[in-house]
Amino acid sequence: MGGNAWTHTGPYQRDLAAAFRQAQEEELARDDHGFGGRSVEELWHDPEWHEYIFTGGTGTVLDFPCMIEATDTDDGPFMRPLTDAEVRAWAPHGRPTYEEWDAALDSELLDFPGRAQGHCTVLYRDGSPARIAYWGVTAD
């Protein structure tokens, strides 16, 4: 199999790692994928969750145990924010809107990451941070 691409937006927080954890908690509350009663951290300590993620995944922010630094080059499964230069490659003004992000993905000006990897960036509305965009590819 080859991994499935997905996109999602979540609430904005200045601390991107905190925003990521909030998005994970919200996603887990929407769908626990049959692993009810556990936190995201507890799931990532469960070998059955690993098997679930690496043989299909959720196609959401739940597919990653943590967020790494924007300049980190480690392979997945991690969520990684884009660097400023990566954002400016498709949004030269550096404050992309949802529409610009969506169009960049559709036009392939912005790539999906490799399998078992995710990316994120802040999205702006009227010049102010409004949401966090997440996109990735499942591990399967």
C-alpha cells in the first residue's frame, strides 16, 4: 500500500505544540477508533495502537506521537511545522490564508510529506493568526 494523504485544520495557539495536542484531543474525542478511555499519550505507549497506525492509521493528527522542530530532519512519524522559508515558497507574504494553503496543495506548489509524516503551518484571516493547517500521509 502507499499511504493516504489527508488535510485538517485545528484551533490556533501561539505554542504550535500545544495547538497540536489540542487538535489531537479534539480528534480523539470525535473518534477514538475503538481505543476508548485513553489519552493520546497512553495510546502511543500501546503496541496495538502502533499496529493500528502503521497498518492503516487514522488519516488525522492522531497518526503522530509528537511535534518536532521545524528544522528537524528526522523521518516520521512526526508532525513538523514548516519553516518560514518553506511557507514563503508558496505564500511569499508569509501569512497564508486557508484559501492559499488549499490552492497550494491542489496545485502541488505545496507538497504532501512522505509516508508517516505530517506538516503544519499557521493560517491567517484578516492578517491575524486564525487556525493551524495540518496535512500528512498515513504510514500504510
